[in-house]
Amino acid sequence: MILLAVLQLNKKPIIDWNRNFGLQNKAPFGLSIFNHEANDLFQNKIIRINQQAHDFYSESNHLKKHNILIVPRRTESIDTESWKIILKKVKEGSNLMILTYEIPETLSQELEIDHYNLSFIEGKENILHFTDASRSSQLMMNRLPFGLGLMKLGNPHTKILGTVSSQNNPYQLANFILIPKGKGKIYLHLEPLFITNYYLLQNHQYAEDVFSYLPLDLETYWFIRKKEAHNPSPLGFILQNPALKYTWYLLLAGSLFFIIFHAKRKQRVIPILPKVENTSVEFVRNISNLYLNEGNAEEMMYKKTLYFLHKIREELLIDTSILDEEFAHKLHVKTNAPTEQITAAIIMIKEVLERKHQYQEKDLISYNQLLNQIYH
């Protein structure tokens, strides 16, 4: 185990190139740098919202016009009602910027963007440009670009702000557009990788130029996933760090071995329990001795009656305090004994318990047979 831990510590870390867009993720395509620098980029007027838009605006319905930011992996989790209220805020004068590689059906209909007009630029390396000459920055996308663009614009008022092309193919597709909507504006960028850690370290100026289209004197509400609103737990931080992760595993394995071997040495001797005696046999022996010694049939019938009623209470769960028609009916249902036998037995039981008569041995035998026929 120790050798394995040492080998893992010396192992060259594997770079995760998944497009995860995690706010706390420090992988190349995570957003930890953007999340950290967003306050400075938006002049400390950015507010992270970790709830659905319809919930947020229902609690804050008196907001002035503002900016709304939707980042990757968020568009598909926004419900239809939230999109409706976001677009309503835009029509009232707010600005919406969406960075995504998937356009939800609700949004595509509102923006008049036909999915059939979406295309991919050919080539492993893409270049992002601005159409505005005052924004001369461009970004070389040399790692897993989406290369997504629009061949045709449905809304005649749509303005192209940026394009994507390939080094091998000079043909350009619109991938950054402005769509006026009521009193506000919608900015749609189809290459969200430009805000990831990898590309911000290469060229942060392109990202600054993109966000400069938003009026930074307004507050910006950034809708993020709820589970990313908080920092990772201590255990999550340990598991994200390879060295700490294998140290943690080594600690757990050592603790497990200690518990196993320590418990084996300290195990207490299991006591030998005495065999449980058969008390029913002892009961029968005592009853038989009573009859042999005293020869009292009346007393035996009395004991038999008490024992019979006890079994009825304990095993059949029938109340024996009142021996009436209800008792007879319940006993008949549970034992399936004839009603005539049960009625005769109840009469005999009452007489025995009242001790009104003198009984002989033949009475004891017939009485015992009657009770055994009902429930034995």
C-alpha cells in the first residue's frame, strides 16, 4: 500500500480536457479564473444568482434595468418560465448575454434562429474575430473548439459582432451576434470556450472585448448552477488534489488494518450460555404429581380451565374476561370448532370457576377431552 502511494505521488498528472465549465474547476476548460476575475472585469457590479430566474425575479420584482449573464451548461437547465421572464426583462430594457454551444428550443424560437442554419467551421484550429475595427483582438482556438456558427440570420435587425474561421478555410461564420428585443439587447456567443482557464491564460483581451459590449455601469446578474454556488467541502478539496487524495487513501487503509488486527487481539471471550430448559415438560410433570399426590379431580379441572383460558389469550389473542356470545363467536372463527361444543365448554368453564359442584375422575376426563377438541 505504501509503495503504491509513493508510485502514485510520483506519477505525472493527467490533464483533464473535458469541457466541464465548472466554476471551481482548475482544469483547462474550467472557469475558476473567470470566476475569480469576474468582479474586476465587471467593476464589482456582478452578482451571482444560484436559483431559477422566475424564483429570483418573483422575490426581486422592482429591479432597475440590468445585465443578465448566462454561461455554458446553464442554458439547458433553465426552465421555460425562467426564459420567459428573462426575455420580458430584456424587452423592458435589460441586456442579456448568453455564452453557449446549445441553443434551447424556447430561445431559438424567440431569437428566430433556425437550428438548420447552425454549422461547424472545418479545421482543428479556429480563429475568432470581431467585425468592429476598433476591437482588433482575435483568439486562436487550438484546443477542441466547438467551431459553431450561423450561416443565415432569421431576424433582419440582427447585427453580427464576431465571426469564426479556420486557418485552412477563410470562409467565416457568424458566432457572435446582437439581437435587439424591445428596449433591450440580446448578445449570443456560440464559442463559450474563450472564458475557460486555458484560453484566458492565452489571451484575456478577447474576453474583455466581448464583455465590453455590456454597459458596465449596470449591475450584472450571473445565473449559475446551484451546486456551484459554494466552495467545495474539505473532503472535496482533498480529493481534487492528487497528493492529498492518495495520502487520504493511505490513512484510511492504515486505519482499517489497525482496526482489524487490534480487534482480533482484544476480542473478548464469548461466554457459553446454558441450555434453555423445556419448562413445558416441567409444568406437565408438576400437574401430574399434583393429581397423583392429591387425587383431587375438582382441583385438576380448575387448573385445566385456567391453563386453557391462558392459551386462548396468549395464542389466539382473544379476551377471556367475559365469556359471552362474542367470545364464543371469536373462538369459533379462530378454531373452527363446532358452536355446540364451544357453548357446552363455556357452561362447564363457568361452573368449574365458580366451584359449585363436586366432580369425579370421569368428569375430569370428559372435560379434558372437550377442551382439547376445541383447541389443543
